Amino acid sequence: MPVLHLVIPFLDEEATLEEVVSKVERVDWPEDWSARMILVDDGSAETARAVAASLQDRHGDVILLAHAANRGKGAAVRTGFKHILDAAADEDLVGIQDADLEYDPADLVRFVQTFGLHPATDAVVGNRWLEVQPNVVRRAHRFANGLLTLTSNLFTGLKIHDMECCYKVMRVPMLRRILPDLDEDHFGVEPQLAAALARHDASVAEVGVSYDPRSFAEGKKIGIRDGFEALSAMLREWRRSRRAARTPGR
């Protein structure tokens, strides 16, 4: 039975962790598919650690990994990826699920279906911006995200619309190929994933997803500084891709 393995990095998300796990478990997956969750504690305080430990004890489809100190989302994602690849089958899929309830796990059904309909597809990326945004803040967010995505596409040659979307799902063989390229510890992992997929000639599809962003008062962690970090990551990846293109025998 093929499995969708979901890496769920978290830092002090005790208020939402249980609901995220519950939502994933309530998803009506396509026939023969199931999901497993890898919670990666990125240096949380005691309350969140206790919630996560309880989830692992009570749910057979949940595994908890932990960093002794905060290292960043990218580092947590790599920790989850490495654990999954130790035992995953080639027919399995691997994706990322944020722990803050901004994304609806039910949307992941369309990702699994897309792989089934298009066997040559190596990765599927979500797009949060198919609908008109309801307020000025959301429109500004979309505009800034659009600029980052446009820049990423210019560097990579991809034609996606939401490079920063958390929902990126890959086939296991493709993840094995790109994992050695991943070394961004923070939110720069998003453009790095896009660049690594492009560098390894991945066939990338896109599906629409719902999005309910929380405010900074509610605990949102990404900000303007992370936008500059993403730009720096794009430039580093562009240079890496140019070096790889010049390597004989590639």
C-alpha cells in the first residue's frame, strides 16, 4: 500500500498540533493510499514537547523526532526527509505539512491524484493564489509572494505560481536525488527546493490549495527578513546550478 509521508516541522505549536494530526487522519485518501506523519520538534518549549509526545503515544501513524535546540524550518525538514528515506518505498510520496492550520490537509488528496493521473510527474507544488484575495493585507502578501516566485522562476526555468507554498510533494526517487542539495536551515529551504527540482530536471505540476493565514499576533513566524533570505538563497542556488551545468558528464 503506497504511503504519503508528511514531515510536520514545529516550534511551540502546542495550540494547533493535535488538530493538524486529527485533520490529516480524517482525510479520505484515494483507494489504497494512507498517510504517516513525522513530527519534527525544532527546539520547542516543554508544553509543545509534551503535546507532541502524547500524539506519538496515542497515534500509530505519528513519529516524533526532535532537535535539542532550534535550528530552523529547513533543518527540521531535512531531519524528517532523512528519516523517511531510510524505509520509504519508491512508490511512496513525501510532502511537507505546516503545523499552524494555515493549510487544509484535505487538499493533499488532489496531489496524490495528480501523481496517479500523470505518472511522469516528479513533484507537485501548491498554489494559494487562484482566487481574488479578500483584503489589502492578503493582496499585499500575494504581490510579494509573486515577486519572489517570478524571481525564482527566472533563475530556475520553472513555471510555477507560488514558490513559497508549503505544500510541495515529491516522489521518493526524486527526493533521494535532491536531498544532498538541501542545506538551507531556515525559510530559504522553499526556493532551494524549487531550485533543486529544476537542477535535477524534475517534471513539476501544480494544483490549487486553500489558505487561511494567521496573523503575527497569532504566532506567524515568517516576515520581511525571510523574504531577503529567500532572495539570497535563490542567488546561491543559481550559482550552484551554473557550476553544475559546467561539470563534465552531468
